[in-house]
Amino acid sequence: MLLRIEPPYLLFAGDAKDALAAKTGQGIVDWRPERCLGQLRLPGCVADHGLPEMSVAEGAARGAKTLVVGTVGPGGVLPEAWVPVLVEAVERGLDVASGLHTRLGSFPDLRAAAERHGRRLVDVRVPARDFPTGSGRKRPGKRLLTVGTDCAVGKKYTALALERALHGRGIDADFRATGQTGILIAGEGVAVDAVPADFISGAVEVLAPAAADDHWDVVEGQGSLFHPSFAGVSLGLLHGAQPDAFVVCHEPTRDTMRNVPAPMPSVRDVIEETCRLGRLTNPDIRCVGVAANTAALDDRAARRGIEALVAEHGVPATDPLRFGVEPLVERLLNG
Amino acid sequence: MLLRIEPPYLLFAGDAKDALAAKTGQGIVDWRPERCLGQLRLPGCVADHGLPEMSVAEGAARGAKTLVVGTVGPGGVLPEAWVPVLVEAVERGLDVASGLHTRLGSFPDLRAAAERHGRRLVDVRVPARDFPTGSGRKRPGKRLLTVGTDCAVGKKYTALALERALHGRGIDADFRATGQTGILIAGEGVAVDAVPADFISGAVEVLAPAAADDHWDVVEGQGSLFHPSFAGVSLGLLHGAQPDAFVVCHEPTRDTMRNVPAPMPSVRDVIEETCRLGRLTNPDIRCVGVAANTAALDDRAARRGIEALVAEHGVPATDPLRFGVEPLVERLLNG
């Protein structure tokens, strides 16, 4: 059993001071609208997910199963001021789920209420179970992994867009979440960065298990093989996912890696290193394209940059947000 | 602060059915005799560390600070039958330390006694603190890492032998333990395989911190970059250690990797991959030799195998147990 969050959700936007603070909630609405029943906003909340406004009582009456904290307080924590709403949710029979660093169980009132009412407090950063060590054995089903030149370059977005595009072609596919926001969106998954180091690849083997031969798991990547803080996570994830295909996610205007003084690797470096290291558990691994995050470029510069990527690497390239992922899907399915 | 175990030790050998069951205790006696005050053996114990026999009361009277479980019960667990001895140790003012999977605190009597007497139960498999994420910043001091073609090929033994040989030449050096047996031997360290995946390299940066320019940390390696279960741990450890030098540990008669259906990599593969991946945090990384575990070979075959390694790789090779580590130290210090 992986960590699972029961839908439908009442999305809690707190008193978010801007849309960015509530971006996790918006991600859920964008990618899994069918899981979202309504939104609960405190006085002063600026974010708006466009869902029906509901109190906890109304949400419970309409069948909400989980109050999902889709926003972040100042400093990335869960403010005390929100706790009474979470307690009320538990008292009215809802689970509470959060991806914040602050553990839900660290609030004594909330923990006591959850125990009293038999509801779950789901901290998606905390792995829900023990995992086996990775077996390295090839399993049936097909898998795609989004990898990156760095952290925060669009690996989750690209994976979700690929899942949607595959569904659009009638192909059986599942997004497999490996980080907290992805888990809240998908409703299940494992935060691989929090798994004890020995079990990284084993956890991913559980997350993306054996499947039908024509089924695609689209696995959300983490970190970068070239990031000095997180390369171990990225390698364990690569070995556990055993991807048949990968997409390199890239932010072409970034000079140094996130939060460390290391130079950015090239897309070429990442393609070669992912192939070399990925062959250990899947000898047939191949790159099916590049997903560039061109938000910092104007339309013309973005198109030129993408054409340059295609010319240099001989694979399709796109900005998933700006131009969609069809070129990647086409290469994935039709060689 | 890393996890630390206070000496001197009263070594608990339990009712070990053979010397192999008590090999952790023997490792402590072999490498850190100055930390060992005496041994405590139950009726039927076959292992003998050659230390003075002591009851818990005698050990406490002579100043023992920690009872160290240096043996393993059937199935790798800590048998209930040993618990009364551990409780007595706590009652007489000793801490208890263990490297077994069974948590010391999982025995209610023992936990209660430890709380009552203010003593520590030290499970060395459990990281003692939170770590930062790795910075990737180069720090002063020199570091050597033992890496491997596989698990269980002599990385800990080689590191300890190198530390001893460096001390023999009057060089300031510290063995840095990354696994449970190494931690019990050194009295401190961090079980990197149990650290949450995001913090592997950060934990190693704490374990082997900035030091004087002529100081050597000899860091115990884990796993293998080619092991499908554990390569993520090995890579994070490599990036965090930032080694100036590494020794490849190898078992020349092994055909497939431990516990998985993967082929053994060659020594050449490991040298090249360690250099390629290690350059991310230390551009000057170099291989200073090969440590072959030739226990399965006769003396002549062992010598021939080692000569072949020297000829093939152009670096010194030895079996540390059989022939010592002087060739490795010579290359390390004198180019």
C-alpha cells in the first residue's frame, strides 16, 4: 500500500496572500478537477481556485472525504491560526492531508481530535510504509521518467502533461508521483526524497509496479544526476523506475544549479549520463525528447531555442506549457 | 553532533554459537582494543574475544560506560533472552549500544529501565540527528573513500587498515564510519543507508567535515555505483565525501552481484565511473589502488591475481588482510 488520499477534496486555501502561495491547490484543480468538490478560503485570502465556496460543514454535508491543505503559510510552515479549521474538519469526519514541512500531528489539539474521531492526518512528505530494497529485476509494463538538468525545471508538469496526452490518445497511463505536490495531485505516491537511502529504488519499484505490456507509467523525476545535493536520489529513482523512455526537462536561461555553486550541466550531458546509468536496470532506455521551460523568453526566442534543441540532439523538443507535449508523445509511441 | 558511543565498552557476546556470530565484537577488539574493557559471555557462548571475563556488576565497578552488543542472535535479531542482561547494564549505569535491526527501545522493560536511570539506548542503525542537504562546496582537509565493485567486498576493512597504516607513518587520519559495524568500532559515525534520501551527501559532509590541510579522513564506502539496489546511496556518499583519492575494493571470484541478478562490473568500470561521477564535487579525484579480497584463492593464485590488477590498471593492488596496505599508502602519499 502506498500513501493514499481519499477524494473528493475540500481544498483549503487558508488566507493565501497571492496565487503563488496556493499553487499546490491550483495544481490539484488543474490536473485532477474531478477530485475537487469545493474550496474553503479564510478572510483575506487572495487566491481563488474557481471552485464552489464551502465551509467545513457544507463540505462534509456534500460528501468531502479529505480537507487538503493546498496553500503554504509565511515561511513555508502551517500557521497555528489554521489549526481550528483542521480540527473542525476532523470533527466532521474528514481526513486532513498536507504537503508542508510542519507535521499535522505536531499540533496536539489536531492529533487528539483525529484520534478521537478515527480520522487520518496524512503528511505526504512522510513515507507511509516500509519498502523492500530494490530487486533490479525487469518487470512488465512500460515506463517513462522525467529527468532534469536541475531541480525545479518542470519534471512534474511535464509528467502530468504526458499522462493527459496519452489518455487523449486512449492509452492506459498513470502519473506516478514522487514528491509532495505530485502526491496531493494524484492522490497517492511516495515522497522518495524522504525514504531511507537504502530503499530509494525499492520504493520506486513499488510505486510503478508490474503492469500490462501496453500500459505506461509516467514517473515524476526528482533532482538531477548532476546536482551535488540530490544526485543519489535521482540515481535511485532512475534505477527503480527502469524507464524505457525519458524526457529531459531543462530551464535554458539558468546559469548555476539551484541553491548550490555548481554549473548547470548541458542537455547533452544529461542525455548521455541518464542512458549510461539507466542501462543498469533497462538496457533499452532511450531519450524521447526535451521539455524546455521557456517562461523567461518571449515567443520568438522560445521557438528559436526549441528549434536549436531539436537540431542539436536529434529528438523532439517543446515547452509543455506553451506548446504542448504532442511531439514527445509522437516520438514515444511511434519511434 | 554525530551519533557517539562512550567508551570503555563491556562487550556482550551473548550465547554466540560460533565466532562468526560475534564478528562485530571481534572487529571492535581488532581495531579499537583501547576501547574494550572486558567481555560478557552467557552459558553456551563459543565466541571468545580474549578479553577479561566480566559480569555487568564487575564491568560497572571497573568503569565501563557502555555495554555493546557485539553479536547477533539467530535470524539476525536480538533475542528476548538477552534483555535481562541489558536491563541490568542500564540499572548499573551503563548505556547500551547495538547495531542489530531489532530496536533496543522495542523492549518495554529495557526502555523503561533506561528512562528510569537516565541511560541511553543507542541503535546505531538509526541516524542520531537531522542533517542539512549537501552543499557541494569544497572543504579543506583530504579525504579517501573506499568504493566497491559490489557490497561486502572489504570496504570497511580496507578503510580501517588504511587509517592504521597512516597512523603508523605519523599522519593525522580518522576512519569515518558509515555503517553499523563501523560505527560500533569507531564509536561514532552515521549509518548513511538509513538517512532520508535527500540528505545522503549532506550527512557525509557532516561526518567528514572541514579539517587541516594535511589531515586525512578515510571514509568507509557503501554499496556500489553498479548495484541496482544501492547505487543511489553510493553516489550520494561519493558526492558528500568529495574524495581526493579512492581505493576500489573487489572480490575477484564473484560472478554476480550480491542478492540481485546483475552482473559484476569490472574494476575498470568502477574506476572510470567513480572518476566521472566524483568530479562533480572534486575535480582532482584519483584512484590510488585496488584492494582485492582473495580469501577464496590460494597464496599463489592471490599473488598472480594481484599482479594482473597492477598490470591492467597501472595502480597498486593488494589484499589488505593478506599482504597489508602499504602499496596503497605509498601511492596515496607519494603520487
